[in-house]
Amino acid sequence: MIAVFILLDGLLWLISLLLFVFSAWGFYKLARLLWEKIRRSFLRPGTAQITFYEVFTPDPEDIHVQDTRPQVHLELDCERHGQRFQISLGPLTCEELFPALDLPAHHVACWLSEEDWQQLLDKRWITIACDWRQRKAILTSQIRNDRRLLLISFLSLSLFTLLVTLPLLLH
């Protein structure tokens, strides 16, 4: 009988240890994601020149494809503090690409001919944020979304803290 209790106690201890490890790993991943969002939200938008582009249409028979409209992959020449470097951006849908080119997004505009894509993208400047540390380009719309997410998170955390500490202050 005592052996069963020792075995159950050991099993419970092992399960609690595994739960602690998984929660610590989850907290670590959440903290890294939050830190990345904070870092990206402080990037300043700028411009970069398109040096190369590739327009491709996803295969509609691929089960992982949700959008069969053309997508664009861009190679950009970015400059920051006098240093120039090449970064890539994409694949982008036209809803993401056109606002970065200061053009209105329209569903029909995705189906341009090769000459129209060339005229639209060849040596064009695009509004992005250059993340020179990771050699990555980030759309300004993504930065706005990150800032919005951080603001909502901060307000939620502030409200939660207020609701938790308010009863303590009233006593």
C-alpha cells in the first residue's frame, strides 16, 4: 500500500515538473514574441528601391494555398546610416503591396500583364522599414499592427492590474 502511494507521489511530482517545464518554455516563447513586437514597433519607416521582383501565381491544386491571386517577391536595396544592403520582402499579395507603393489596393489590379508588372515595379521605391539587424524588410502596415497590438496589450495589462489592486486599496 505504501509503495502505491510512493509511486503515485512520484508520478504526480513528475507530471508537475513537466507542466512547469512546458509553462516555462511557453512563457519564454511568449516573451520572445513580445520582445520582437516591441522591437519592430520602434522601427522607423523609410524607403527602399526595388532591384529585382518575381511575380508568381500559386498553384490552385495545392491544398495549402488559400489565395490563388498573383504574389510578388521583392529584392530591395535599403540604406541606413550611409550603409547599403540588400534585403528581401515577400511573398506579398497585392493588398499588401499596393499600399506600400502608395497605390490603392484593388482585386482586379492583381491580374496585371508581365509588361504592366514591369512598368509598375521596375526601379520603383517602396515604403517599408528596413530591419538592418535581421536583414529583413517589414511593411509599414505590419508595424502599425504591432503598435496597435502593443497598445491593446498595455491597456489590458493596466486594466487587469487596476482590477486586482483596487480591492486591496479599498480595504
